[in-house]
Amino acid sequence: MAEIPETKIRVLIVDDIAETRENVRKLLYFEKDIEVVGAAANGTEGIEMARGLRPDIVLMDINMPDIDGISAAETISQSVPEVQIIMMSVQGETDYLRRSMLAGAREFLVKPFSADELIASIRRVHQLKPKMAPVQPEILRPLPSEPARGSAVPFAAREGDIITVYSPKGGAGCSTIATNLALALQNGNSRAALVDGDLQFGDVAVLLNLQPNRTISDIISHMDALDPDFLNDVMLTHPSGMKILLAPPRPDVAEMVRADDLREILKNLRLLYNYTVVDTASYLDDVVLTVMEVSDWILLVATPDIPAIKNVRLLLEALDALDYLAKTRLVINMTDRKNGITEEDIVSHIKHPVFATIPRDNGTVTSAANQGVPVMVSSQKSPIARSIAKLAGLVEDERAQQVERRAQLGYEPSEGTGRKTLLGRIFG
């Protein structure tokens, strides 16, 4: 006899057609891990029952007479954010999908759907449910004006640059640099986005004090509908105006994201933003190498200590084999005059010039991380903030010099086999 789970997935059905409500209930009746706790006949009733019952999942029809499903989903997402919503509709157009995701829906089922499709969707969305309490970001400056819903997302004047921030050794400060660099690049002349590419243990949500109610996981099951507008809707907006694509809510969900998925996502982000900064994990796998492959810049972060320098030297050899050295810029983080290893010592050992340095400023960085307010917002006059602003200026200046040359050369990221060859050498 099958063991009944201790905790069932509690489901609320919202549909104005009684026959549909009963059919969905029947499809779920024999599932031992799913329990239908209620059924609502319209959007108003659905909102009230969601607030009272607090189910795990709401199955929401779009077309209803009083309050449509998208408006009801938006109200539920705001008032009961822990409830996950799956939208149902006989219409499967991309516009309906986009509006549903913007309203807070996790998935979109096109009627008629099979029992297997419904059950798999419920279990998948429940698995993606964030396991943390909601956190409200601290608003430190007025929100910029946003395009009205349904309006076209403005495209960048020309395809933007992808900037990968990577270190072969953990604790080098990549997430802090990536987050603040993206903020520094978000200004009146350019639009910036930040992608948390550390899919298992990303820190961007914590550093920006954001609730991960929409993440890259929400895109993966809809890759066939991916376009710049849809992608922009899924991304979160920081009070600065910067757009953020967060990592999955839990490590076990990271395997859903394939390297080719991330390639397509970054391809679309090029069309929307002048700069897309990608924070990455401190290891080499197909996902990280794919990000490096499509990037225009690889900011290689090192700290002035022997283990880090050793790892950077080995990585530079690998990047040389992949023909990525030309787009690699070395950033030395946590520099300290009291440290016995100088910038000259590092250059002499690894034979690669230093692009920028960032001083050690543990107190400011720790305080910023604990508060979820980056140093580019909270401590703009601190040495570390000034250094990252200078780094952003170097990137902008060099990009301006490269644009015409790249256009003349017809530059495109390499699609060669070197990446897979390197993976084979590492893991084989």
C-alpha cells in the first residue's frame, strides 16, 4: 500500500463554469499528495477563498465575468504572496501568457489539458515555491517611471554587451562586484540588467533584499514563448530601475536550467539592455562556459593571496586555449597595502595586465550585504563604491572604442568546439 504524504498540496479551483470545476476536481481526486480544498465560481469569490483558505496552489481561469483571472491573480499575488498560481485558458496566445506571468502566475495551462499535464504542473509549481518569508525591499530613492502594462518594452539602441563576472575561487567577492557594477552602469545614458548565474546558491536576491517570487525557473518551462517582452515581464525591478533575473529559489531546481536556455535568455537580453552583468558560480561547467562563450567581457576576479593567484593562472591558461583572453579583464579585489602581495607581483606571476583594483572594505561590504542595500546606493562615497564606479567608467570607455571596430569586423561570439573540449579535459 502506497504511503500517503504527511503534507498534501492544497489546491483551490477558480472557474466560472461548474462543469470545468467538477472535471478538474475529478482529475485530482485519486492523487494522494493533492487535496482540493475549495472551488470558486468567479474572481471575487476566488480572492476571498484564497485569503481565507491560503492554499498552496490556485488553479485560475482567465475569462470570468466579474473579475477576470489575470486581475484576480494579481490581487492574490499581492495579498497572499505565498500562494502559487497556475493560469488556465482555452487561449494560448503569447500575450495571455505574458500578462499571466506579470500578474504572478507560475505556469499556464491551455484547455483542454490532460490529467498528467495538470498534475505535473501542480507538483512542479509547488516544488518551486520559495521557502523564505517575504521581504520588502527598502526604497531609498523614488521609483523611475515604468512603461504601462501591455506597452512595448524599449529596445537598446544597439545590441548590448554581456559582462561575465567570474572567479575560480569562492569568496572573491564576485556577487558584490557584479551587483554594484550593474547599478553603476544603470544611468541616464544606458540601461543595465543583472542575471544571477550562480544557479544553485545565488546571492543576488539577498544582496538586493528582493523576494524571489519570479526567477529564471519561471522562464524555463516557457522557452518556446521567449521573447524580449516576456523576459522583461518576468524580471524584477530594483528601485534604481535596474532589472534583475534571479537564480532558482532552491539548489535542487537549478538542474532545470540548461546551458542552451541561458544562451537564448542572454541573446534576448542583448536586445533590451546596453549592459547585462552575469554573476557566476566559482566552478566550470557547461552553463558557466556557455555564459563565457557568449560574453563580450569576462571580468576575472582575483584576491591578493597565493591560492587565488594560482587558480587565476590556471584559468587564464584554459581561457587562452578557448581564445577568450582578448575579452578577459583582470580585477584585483580586496587590495590592502598591508598585504605582502602587490599588484606588480600578481602581474609578474600570471603574465596578464590588471584592468582595475578594488580596495578591501570589509565593514562597508558586510553592512551592505546584511541590509540588502548595495554600496553603490548606501555608501556612494566609500572607497569601494568609488572603485566600482571607476570600473564601470573603464567598461563604458572601452566599449565606446570597440563598437565601431566590432561593427567593421562583424564580431560574433565564437561557437567553436573549444568549450566542450575544455569540459572534457576538466571532467574526463
